[in-house]
Amino acid sequence: MIHRGKLAQIHIAKVQLGLSDDEYRALLGRVAGVSSAKDLTNRNVSAVINELQRLGWQPKPANKAGRKAPRPPRTRATVMRKVEALLADAGRPWAYADGMAQRMFSVERVDWLDDDQLIRLMQGLVIDAKRRGQ
């Protein structure tokens, strides 16, 4: 039994090529030795699809509408540079960020925060910058 997506491709190709039912069954018999696409195996389904492409069928690429590309993961160094830039723009020392880490997560230093905590600290600094109008 073949995958439903491959079966659908074969039927779409049949319609797009304008093959009659007799022509379609003759093609299946000639290429794969079966009279119905349901009888195809994983071994001979590619031979049928290749033959349909040889006859002029062009498969369309999969529609990926609505999918977003995955965001690249933030590296710790990138987030630390952002925190440093936010502190510099506000004219605040690193001790201010250490104080935020203490209040937000009960961790004494920014360097000791895990990645999730560091991102949340950076987001807090972004919110602070927006409040100050920068």
C-alpha cells in the first residue's frame, strides 16, 4: 500500500495529462504491472510517477502558505550584547542589570542567569526603554 499523497499525485497527473481511463490503466499495466493505483507498492510507485513526468506532467511544489520560517535561536552572546546596548542607551551601569536579576529571579548576577531568564531580563530592559521613549 502506498502513501495517500503519492496516490493523489498519480490521480492529479492523470487528470492534468488528460488520460482516458483505458490509457491510464494501460500505463499502470505497462510500467508497474497493475491495473489500479491502489495496488502499487512503494517500489513501483516512483516508476509510475517518473513515467507521468516523462509524458509531460509537472508536479507543483507543496503549498506552504501560513507557515513561518523558524526563528534562528538567540545565542547567549547576542542577548548579552543587547542587554549591554540597552544599559548604555539608558546610561545605567551593569549593577542595574544585576539588581534586576536579583529582583526578578533571586540570582545575584546577570552572568549566572540561564538563557530563558536572560531573555526575560532583556525584554524587561526593552520595556523600560519604550517607557522612557527611546
